[in-house]
Amino acid sequence: MSDTMANLGRQIEGAGDLQSVVRTMKALAASSIGQYEQSVSALADYARTVELGLRVCFRENPPMAVMEKQKRKTQEEAIGAVVFGSDQGLVGQFNEVIADYTVKTLAILPGHHRVWAVGERVQEQLVDAGLPLVGFFPVPTSVKAITPLVGQILLESEARHSREEITALHLFYNRPASRGVYTPINQRLLPLDEIWRGGLATLPWPTGNLPEVLGRTTTTLRALIHEYLFVSLFRACAESLASENASRLAAMQRAEKNIDELLEDLKRRFHQLRQRGIDEELFDVISGFEALAKRPNPS
């Protein structure tokens, strides 16, 4: 009995330690969600300003050198895809969802595919699905680390685009939808074609004043396009990280519930064994007392 109670005691202690770890991870995930959501919110106004600036530049006929190059035939197109996932586990189906969505989306896009994975876990999923990976980037661990990652992706994609190794660039990532829920998203960044320009042309101008471009339109346009690409990549990465931590938070909440139920069961069994031991000891005492009471008096 003592060995069984000792066993249960060790299990209760271990479950309590695990419960503390889970609660710490919950707090870290909740804190991270807030940081990444704030970064996306802070970026929204700047992104709007960049898009309005592009709208003004396109009001004048932009040089075609800045826009998409001469289109290849559909069967010769090379589509680059940046897929944002996670480096760490305990995120539920986070990586499986975005990997499956990427595979299905690229399957209906004609041409050759070249894929960059952001995160070891999603990289494994993409390799298992048979997608051709041409690069890997580690997942940022903070808001400050997003900017260097975006710079690396821009350099890599722009170099391949200038060599016409890719003619289109798509982003695949999970976007927060509600508490603990996310939705896989596909955003096309390149080419910067008439469809893209048409979308910008529908943006309403916030004032009644007529805007104009100061300086050379080409220089301003190139700078704004670079900022547009940067903002799009930063937002995709931040939203993916917010979704990852929301998924981890939900997983930790489920784990905490399971641990609570396990602890309750272990403590119940421990107290039952302890009470049984006490009952047996009391029974022995009573039996001994009764046996002594029945013995004849020597006098």
C-alpha cells in the first residue's frame, strides 16, 4: 500500500510541475499574441498611406520598367511561394493547415513552383507533400526580428525575379479570425500588373484636395513599391505569428484542462488509498482491543 501511495504521490507532484509549465506557456503565448496584433494594427495606417501614394503615382502613366515584364506563356511561368509556419510544436494543426492549403492552391496554378519555407515544422510538411523547396528561413522570435527576415525574403525574391527565375510571388500564411481560430490566406505580391493597379485605383482619396507627386515619378514609384512589398511581407509574418501563438494558447488551455482532470483523479485515488489504510489500522486497533477485552482476568 505504501508503495502505491508513494507512486501516486510522485505522479501528483509531476502533474503539478507540468501544470506550472503549461500555465507559463499560456502566459507567454497570450503576451505574444498582443504584441503581434499591435504590430499589425500599427502597420495598418502606414500601409494605407503607401497604397494611396501608389494610387497617385499610377494616375500618371508609370514607366513599364517598374511594372511587370513581358509575360511568358502560361506553361512557362515560374511561381514563387513563401509559406509561413512554425519552428516549434504544441500548435495543434497550425502547420498542417497552411501546408495543405498551399499544396491545394499551387496545384491549380499553372507553371513551375519554387517554395520558400519559414519554419522547420512547415518545411517538413511541404517536403512530405513533394513541393520543390528552394530556401528556408527560421521563424522570428519577436516583433523586432520580423524586419531582418522580411529583408532576407525581399533580397532573395527580387534577385530571382530579376533573373526571371520567378514571374509571380505568392504568400501563404494563417491569419487570425477569432479567439484561437485562424484562416489560411493566399496573397499574390508579384507581378505588379494591371489587376493590381486596378485594385489600387478603387481606393477613395481621404480629402477633397487633388494630390500630386513631387520630384521624379519613377523614383517615387520604385520607393513606394518597395515599401508595399515590405509592408505586405511584414503583415503576413506578424499575422502568422499571432495565429501560431493563438493556436498554442488554445492547445495549452486544452492541456491545462486535461491536467486538472488528471490531478483530480490522482488526488481522489490517493485519498481513497490513504483512507483505506487508516480504516485498516483502526480495524486492527479495535480488533486488538476486543481480543484483550475477552482475555480472562489473571486475578
